[in-house]
Amino acid sequence: MTRPRKNRRIRFNPDVLYFKPRGIPLQDLEEVVIKKDEWEAIRLKYKEKLNQTESAKKMRISQSTFQRILSSANQKIAEALVSGKAIRIEDR
């Protein structure tokens, strides 16, 4: 039996929920979905320029969990950029 998932503190609610390549209708694109905790990890690490320990404390998770979330987000963003896919930020 797995451990229950800890609630993660997310302090940012994005106004924009989609990013897509220019000139291609959204209906013609595949999507990559980024969860809110992944978006928060990206924001803390790259926008706020916090290290992993500080970022993990702000999200109230362990540093190793933060690293897994950040790695997942980076992989999804890279997939979208390299393959020309839309990025959708999960709205819940």
C-alpha cells in the first residue's frame, strides 16, 4: 500500500493556461499537460531563482520530491518545445 500524497503548497495561480506554437490552431496540436505543482516548481527554481532546498521548503515537500517534480516538468516542457506541442497548465 502506498503512502498518501502530501498536500503541496502552491502560491501562484497562472492567468494563462495554454502555450502553443505560433501559427498553428490549437485544435491541430497535441498537448503536454503540466500539473500545478510542476508549474510551481518551475516558477520557484527559475523565476524566483531559489535553490532546491529553499524551493522544497516553500512547497512543504522534501528536496528529493521537489527534484522529481522539477525533472518531470523540465521533460514535459522540452518535449513540447522540441516536438511543437501545446503546453496546457492543469487548472485544478
